[in-house]
Amino acid sequence: MEQLTGLDASFLYLETGTQHLHVCALLILDPADGPYSFDGIRDELRKRLPLIPHMRRRIHSVPFNLDHPLWVDDADFDLDNHLRRVELPESGGLAALIGAIASYPMDRNRPLWEMSVVEGLDDGKVAVVCKYHHSAVDGITGTNMMMHLCDPEPGTSRPEPEPWQPEPVPGDLELAARAAVRLPARAGMLGMVPKTLGMVAGFARRRRNNQAGMELPFSAPRTPFNQAVTAARSVSFTKTDLAAIKEIKAAFGVKVNDVVLAVVGGVLRRYLEERGELPDRSLIASVPVSVHESTRHTEGINKVSTLFCRLGTDVADPAERLAVLAVANREAKAEHDLIGADFLQDWSKYAPPNTFRLASRVYSSLKLAERHPVVHNLVVSNVPGPPMPLYFLGVRVDGMFPFGPVFHGAGLTVTVLSNCDDLDFGFIACRDLVPDIQALADAVPAVIDDLLAAARAKG
């Protein structure tokens, strides 16, 4: 038994019928180095379940939602409820299937994950579409979870596990008593108010003194995908050469994340300009930042903060865009460090479950995201992945494409994952707000080529 932290639980409270807070990943497997069978995948996954206890835990609510829910062992766990063999659809192909999988919420009466194995791809390849609720994974823990399911060599198999005995679930009376003891601690929220006001005053003071820093929330221009989202999702994805990204990085003396943001900015500039919808001001991205190494909090799964970064969509020249973003990102990071690694976790720690849940539903049903200035235009997440070839449950991984959640007011998310010698881009959006999401993935190679040409011209 383990209680969710406020930040982990917030992904449950914020979820509505149209705002799904799960994450997905597409693995492309190439059986060329070893045999593949669905039964083999299933058997190897079964053997590895003890390595990842959360895969057999479900959500259990505290009576009257007096406190954050708990992870408890699912005594009725059945692997066949989570691992499925599905057919590649004739219309839309793999992207359409992933969009459909991402479009429905997860069953909270079971452990919050599922895998769909898709056979029949070109060249005999196999796809695995993984889906996890964000309350159970963040970028780092998701990568670590995947590493338990992968090996550096083909043919590796785990020994037969010991029989599993689920732990008993506490009774409602015990949970209510525990919650009552913890209720006075919620007064700690009052201590966060002066800290927050002081931080806001500091931001204002630095701006008055013309000191640069993070882009401010609620200052983003509105685009067609900055509206309340519907339930339907669409995705696109593309594989790029990590060596090209590193060449650009070295030529301009910037960081990989600067290059990634410049690529995303270039892609969005093309997409919006072609449709006559490009704002005069730069789009602003919310960029998750892992604080696993710097937080004082030891409990919980999600350990993340966020940066608000400009994307340079108002800058036509790719080299100039990258230079501008590199400076802006350094300034944003410096101001972010003043906030501290624990600010978001400290606030969410005191979130009253019922109030948080009700507020989320009111915000969604009234489409309030369309009634106030845009907080940020989209989420852009850059997650470090494996630097060497991997074999997922015995089969070589040829591609690993991530897809995060989308939110009311920000109906597009871009997630980038380094995978051996590749940099894999995953785009996911509310289908009704980004009707041609494939155009985003299609633009990535040309934008990288423009940056690469500028890098080589410097040399």
C-alpha cells in the first residue's frame, strides 16, 4: 500500500471526459535478430511483473475523498485485461490506431496501464502501443519502467517468478481515521501563500528592472489549438538522426534542448504560416523539467517542475531562431532555479481532493480555457532515452515514439525521446483542433535540414 502524493493524485483530479491524463508510447519492434510470437511476449512480460510492482496495483479511494487515494495490490489482477493483440486498421494505419487508443479513458478499477500488440507492419515488424496513466509515470519513471522490460541483448529471459500474494487492502474505517489525522496538515497551504506572493513580487521587480527570465504564463498568443479540447485524439510521429542534432548543437555552442525547441518552433511556424494563422508574437511552450535529482521529496512518482519557454515562431531565420532561444532558455532556467525544485509539489501536497475534482469539472464543462488569456500554447517535453540498442521482451526496438497528454487550452503536445542513434518525435493533439497533425511530423526533417545547413555554413 502506498498513498499518492498530491502531484500524482492531481492527474486523477484533473481528468475529465475530454481531458485524458494518460501517456502513450509506440514501440516499433524488428524481429530480424530473433523470433517473435505474441505468446512469447506475453510470457516474458508475466515473468517481469515482479520487477515493476505498480503494474499490479490499482487506485483505491479514501472514504468521502478525505485524502489522496492509495495504490493497493489488485487481488483480481489478470494480465489478459492489460495485454491485447489487435489488428492494424485498413484505414489510417498505425497512427489512426494510436489515436483511437489515446481517445478513451482508462478503467480505474484496474491497474492503470495497457499494451496493444499490432502485427502486420511493413517488413514483418511489430508495434506495441503502451498506455499508462500519468499518475503512475512521469518521463523518468516511465523510462525506468521500460528499462525493466528491455535488455541490451536478444534472447534474455527472466526466471520463473515466485507466486504472487497481494497485500490486503485496509478497511474504510482505518483509512478514514488516517485521513482525519492528516487533515490538520492541510493548514500548511496557508504557508504557501506568502511564499507565492513573494515569488510573484520578485518576478514583477525583475521585469521592472528589465531583467530577463521565463516567459510569463497567460501571455501566450491564441492559436486554433488553444481552446477547450474534445475527447478525440490524433497522432503523428517521425524518426530523425541524433547525430544531426548534435552537429547543430556543437556548431552553435548550444544545448540539445535548445535545438529541439528550435525545431519545434520551426515546425509550428511552417504549419501556422501555411494556414494563415501565424501570430505576430512567439508561441510559448510549457516544458516539463525533471527534479528527481534535486527535490527534497522522496515519496511519489511524478517529480517535475515546469519552464515557460518561447519557441521563436516569430523568427524566420533558423539560425537566428536558435540563437534567440538559447539565450532565452538560459535566462528562463536561471529564473526557474529561483523558484526551487519543490514549488509545484509543495502546492499540490495540500490540494483538497473534492475541491480540486469539482473545480476541474466546472472548468471543463464551462470551457473556461476559452474565456481567459492563453496560459501556454502547447507542451514540449524532451526525455532522455536509452543510448544503446534495446530488446523489448526479447525483440529489438527499432523506434520509440512518446505521446503525452493534451490539456484544455493547450490541445497539442510534442514529446521527443532520444533512442540510441535516433531522436524520435511524437505529436499528439485534440483531433478537432489540429485536423492535419501529420503535417507537423512531415515538416520535422526539412526544419532540421535548414538548421544543419546553417550550422555547416558557420564552419
